[in-house]
Amino acid sequence: FQNLMAGRIITFQLLLKDRTGVLSGILSIFAYCGANILTINQAIPSNGCAMVTISAETTDLACPVEELLKKTGNLDGVVKAEIVAG
């Protein structure tokens, strides 16, 4: 709760194409930037895409949150990436 109040937990919402390796690529970016993933929720794919929500602890990030969001949004297979809370 204290981490959430301090703005250290951020929730990302991503619309991903239903292709092998897209989510794995995102997780690699989060790991590279030093984000500690707390939860991952994925909806059932519909029309070739699936909504994924990732909550992450960002206290020890090696890059700014904006850069993390940009890197994930630029990954092939990511239709949309945004921060919805945090």
C-alpha cells in the first residue's frame, strides 16, 4: 500500500497482436529496465488482439518510466501501450 501511495507501482495497459513472442518481448523490456512485475492479466484474444494489463514496481528502474513505455510501444506486435494508473 505504501508503494502504491508513493507512485512506485504503475499499471500499464497494452493491446497486443495475438502472435507468439510478443508478451515475452515485453517482459524482456521490463526486466531490462529493472521493473519488478507484480501482476499480469491477459484477456482472451479477439479479432487477432488481446488486452494485457501489467502492474509493476518501479522503484529500481534503470530508465525513466516514459522510456519504458516508449520501448514497449515500439515493439513489433504492440498495437497500443499506455499507463492507466500510477
